[in-house]
Amino acid sequence: MLLCASASAMAEGYQVNTLSTKQQGMGSTGVALHLGAESQIFNPGAVAMSDKTFEVSGSFTAISAHATATHNGSEYKTDNDLSTPMNVSASFKIYDNFYGGITFYTPFGSGINWGTHWPGAVLNQKVDIKCFTLQPTLSWRVLPNLSIGAGAMVTWGNVNLDKGLLMGSSLNKFMGAMGMPEEAMYKPNVTPASVNLQGNSKIAVGFNVGAIWDINKQWSVGASYRSKMTMTVDKGDAKVSYTGVAESLLSPALDNLNATNFSASLPCPYVFTFGVAYKPIENLTLAADLQLNGWGTYKYLNIEFDNLSEYNQNLKKDYKNAFTYHLGAEWNVTKRLDLRAGLMIDTNPCNSDYYNPETPGQTRIAPSVGFSFSPIKNLAIDFAFTYLQGTGMDNATGSYEDLVYKIGATQFKDAWPAIADKIGITPEGTFTADYRVHAFIPSIGLTYSF
């Protein structure tokens, strides 16, 4: 499972909220609940509220995500691979009121594939970002009804990104000015040159802390905080590919990218969550979580190339902090069967003026259902299903530097501005589209305890 794990941005931005099968069925609530080993993710303080000596659990989720972009009346669809966020958690009693544990999960990630040739290729063709966290945890029940805990998040990941370097329409203008024949020109939506960027991030370290208070037999409240981390690629590799005559025209300039490295940093924002749980009757639990995601720290994505600063990318993002709302219910039908239902509303942190289809951000509504069944004592099988629907984003605009303009300025020096103005090439271009997203998200899990 560890070897095949990948993550997908089914929470807004590139954050993942499908961290547990049981909790996915309850709208991913969990901060004010006693979840045993999985509490390490949602609220480390709640681990010590367990009555088990040992517990191990695992969840595996399959995300089938789909996005569309409508540009100038034409619709373009993604062809995404199945994404599989997951977690494996174990906890154990050290003393009666003191527990330890360790958990592995995928808190951030993104996977989307628009294809090589489409009108937004210069912003994004394909991206696969994976982020993995290993978290050892300690939890202490200070009072019979009050517990606190903390975990150290050790996080690493990798990125594999494809994007177009220039638009065919811009290169056609340049080729026409050079007197090249019509048959050499590029058809609409064909991308003359693309770059693939791959790299592994350095290990980042953060923390996850939480507390839970059982006010009485009916009410409990909890709070948790996962710190911000920054994933940094120091020595990534770049590789340029071409379509048609672009190789002969551009390879003298662009092939330098193949011989250099790039560096980039991506923030993993802080997450603060407050939750409450209520049992109106013995067999029914209701839960609600309010989650604040610190996306306001994501202002720019800077990609810098060694000794080739003219190709550096300084992409403005200007995200804002955003809330995620969780509601859930669990009904203990029998000692062996639990039924669940929930709703998650994940609000949009993206700025529509600096929009990129690598993460087609929009507010997303995700109802869910689930159940657990115990075929034998100490073993539970969990299942959940979520349908995620975005509210849509219209007239979202992304801007990009026109590489044809930059190359022309290098070759023709002071004469270039007049030439560019005559043939209609500008330093910056824009791409505007209406975006829609939806996803089908089944999940299965196992829990064993004694």
C-alpha cells in the first residue's frame, strides 16, 4: 500500500480530507470524537481516551475525479488516473492514562491531466504532486474527562509537472514574420514545446497538537492544530519536448533547460479545527467540525532555474484563508453494525484573477454515507462513499509570460519591441475559462483492536 499510494486534491486547493474511511462516512468529522488510533490524525489528544490496549487501522480510498474547462464555446475534459489517498495508524497503551502511536497518511496532493494539446496548456498540461506524512504521537489523559496530545509530522513528497512553454498561435505569428510557409503553421490548440519538471522534496518537520474534553455523557468538544510546512525541491530535473518545426526553431534556446536544475517551494498550510459531538440518545452520535485552512500563506509559486534566470517562473497565486464545514452522524444499530452519514462543504481559497487549471479551485459540496461491520470480535470492516460536486467557477483567468516574446527580445535586442508590436505578440497572455469539477470517492478500511 505504501508503494502504490498517491494523493489527489479532493479537498480545496491541494489539501486532502479523505483521511479515514470511518470519518469519511461522517463528513470527515473527528476532532471531538474518540477514534482510537485514527485520532492521531484528527486530534492527537483523543488517543488517550481509548479503552483498548492496542489498535491498528488502515483506510484506502479510490478517487475518480473529473474536471471540465469551457473556453470560447468549446469544452475540454481531464483524463485523470485513479488517485488513492490512504492512512495506516497504530496506537498502544503505555500506562492507563498514557498512550503512544504512529500514523502514516497523505495530507496533501494533487493529480490532474488535461492532455498535451489544449488551449490552456501553457498554464498546465498534467500535474502529480504527492505528499506523505509519518507522525509519531503521545497522548495523555490529564483528567478522566480531559486529554491532550501531540505528534511530530515528518513529511516528504515529490512533484511531476508538465506545462506548455508557448502557445502555437504566438509562434505562428513569429513564423509568419520569418516568411515560413502556411503548411508549417500550428493548428489551434497544438502546443509547440512543453517542459516536464520532476523533483523530490526535502524532508519537512511540523507538529500536530490537540485536546478533547468530555463535558458529560452527552457532550464533548475538541480542538486541534496542524502546523504549516514548506515542501522544497532543491535540485529538480527539467526536460523539454517539441511538436513539429518548433524543435529546429527553438532547440538552440530551450535545450539549455535540459542541462540545468530547478528549485521550487510549495506551502502546506496550517489547519486549525474546532469540533463538537452530541449524543441525543445512547446509540446516536452527532458531530460538527469547523476547519480553518491557512491558504493565505500561498501568494506565489516561484520556479527558478540554475544559471538560466530568464526562464524563471514567478506565478502569482494570492490564495486566501478558507473554511471547511463538516457535519456527521453515526447510529449504532447493533453491537456489530454502525451506520453513518455526513456532509462536507469545502470553500474556495483561489483567486479567480490568478487562476490555474492545475488546481481548478471552487467551493465543493460532498455528501457521504458509510458503515462498519464486525464479522468477528475485535475486527471491523469499514466502507464509505462520497460524491463531490463543485459549485463551478466562471470567467476564471490565468496569465502567463509569452516565451516567444522573451526569445525574440533575446535575439533581436532593441529592435524587438517594434517587431513584436507589428506582428501582434505581447509580453503576457491570458487564458479564461469556466470550470466544473466532480468526483466519485469510495473508501474501504479495516480496524483491529484488543
